[in-house]
Amino acid sequence: MRGFIAVHAGAGFYAKETRADTAILCQEAVISGRKNLFDQSARKTAITVSSTSLSDCAEACAAAVGVLESSALTNAGFGSNLTLAGSVECDAGLMQSSGMHFAGVGSLQTVQHPIGVARHLLKQHVDQSRKDPLNSLVLPMLLTGQGASQFAESVGVPLIENSSLITNRARSDFQIAKDRIEKRGGLGSSLENSLVVDGERKERLDTVGAVALGRDWSTAAAVSSGGLLLKQPGRLSHAPVFGAGAWAEEDEELSVAVSVSGCGEYLMRTHFAENLSQQLLTAARSESCLPMEAASRFFERQFLRAKVNRHAADGRLLAGAIAIVANRELQEAELIWMHNTGSLCLAYSSNNSAKCVMSELRGDQRLLVSGCRINV
């Protein structure tokens, strides 16, 4: 078993002038994550240290997402969307199948790598699980705002000024969107998570993420998000919410990992990551349904037509995801990606090179589900 990692740069609309750079960025993220799968000496990155109790695939996901957070091309970490107050607030979540441990952080304003903070919190959960729980305080699974920043500082994560996370592009998009809302009559007006400038649609990308399969067939998943453009300060995305943005699970035969991007309010209502994972596992155990068929059915029935989402406004039920389904007994695995946004950029690798895919809806297509076999 070689191990495998895949990343995505967020479901949304990719402008022509940024597509090539985004593809390169995803490949760089995959390569960084892959080093953490196999080379422990490579673990001195912006968000990790060499000594760890986390699974190899959790470290790989965190490292890969850290690369995505460092780029102004994504809506995570540096260059994230601005809130109504004109500030950056970031969320992240990380889960590993071993022990099914999860950690999330939200509304972080003074950290460039929110996934790094989630990683430290996850490590504490893993470490505590190896001790007598009766002799320890209950660890938080989700930290937000000032509490998350204080925790970050306590574990050695450098704090920075919020202004250093804001790019000129984010300021420009903020002002354009704010002006458009004011012309429509205020904040009660409808606003898509995209912009039209000079007649051309500009991408508003969402949550980035990664999934990984370890050499021991365990899995991990990560997500990181700057949230919706002009969101209310304090609003949390699905990224730090258990079962919504990331999921990783394993048993003696199968393992699965899912990383989700999209409009968080509706992803949270449907527990998207967890429920998609369960459908993929059920399909993997069945001889009558393929995982891609199960993914498509889930997206249509349990997200787009979900009872809890029936009051969603047009254009708000947007999502994209990448997933790994692996069968230890059959020694086979599959990567699946899906989205109903205009496009989803992803990259993956099970060797020394990385392959990039720019997945796009065509014509009147309303949902795309695709995938490939993983060379294990």
C-alpha cells in the first residue's frame, strides 16, 4: 500500500486568468501532503512539528491544506473573503479515522493557518484518549473566536494582525459586493457567492480541503474556509462542525474520507460529510450499487431535495466534495469528486507526481459526479 492524497481548492467559479495558477497550487499542496505520508523528517512545515501522535494521513491533510491557506488564490487563511465588518474570520476542521477523533476551530482572526490550530486541538484529543479520561478535563471539540486564538497562542501558533490576512483583491470584491447590495436596497437582498464585474463572472470560491489514505488503510479529511463574502461576523461555516465539512471512518474491511465545500448552512443541516460517507460505505458493501452511483443519489435526494433544505433560496444549495473509499480486503480504492457549482479544481497523487483535474459542468448539466481508481 503506497498511500494516497487528494486536495481541492473549493467549489465555485474559476476565472480564466487564475486557473493555471490554481492547478499548480493544488499540485504543490498534494506534494507537500504526500511528503508527510512517507517522510517524517519533512514534517517541519508552517503548521506542524516533527514529533506527533496523529496519524500519517491526518498530518498529510493538515500540511496540504496549510499550503492552500498560504495562497491568495483560495478562500482560506490568507486572502479569505471579508465579513460585513471588513475583517477576515477563518474556520477549519480535521478528522482522522483512527479513533474517529475530530477537532474544529472557528472565527479565527489572528492566525494564518487555522488548520494548524485544529491540528493542535486534534493532537490533544488523540493524546488524551491514550490516558485515563477520568483524570482529565473534557476537551473541547470546537473552539471559536477569542478562545480559539488563546488556545493557538498557548500551543505556540504565532498570532498576527488581521490586516495581514487581507489582500487587495479581497478588499475590491468586498467593496463591489457591498455597493451592489446597497443598490438593491440593503442586506436583506439576495446575494450569490459570486460577482459580475465588467460583464464577466468572477469566482467566489469556497472551503478548501484534503483527503488522505494511509499505508495502514486509515484515512483523514480536512477543511478550511474563509466563509461567505459579507458574512455576519461570528458566523461559522460547516468546516469546524462535526459531520458537516469533514469525515473519516474505518472498520476492519473498509475506510472512507470526505472533504466538503459549499454553502455551509445547508451542508450543516444535512450533515453532508457524515451522511455521504455512510452512503459510500453502504455502496462499497453492496454488489448492486457503485460508490459513484451512491454519491449521485445522495447529492440529489439527501441534499438538493432534503426536507430540511426545502426552504432554501434558489442558487444557495451549492456544494462540492472529494471522497476516498477503500477496501482493505480487496486491496482497492477509489477517488470520487462531485459538485453542482460551475467547477471544482482538485489534484491527487499516489506516487511522486501529482495530477490535476479541473472538473466543470457542461451545458445544462446540473450535477457532476466522477472519479478514478486509486493505484494502491
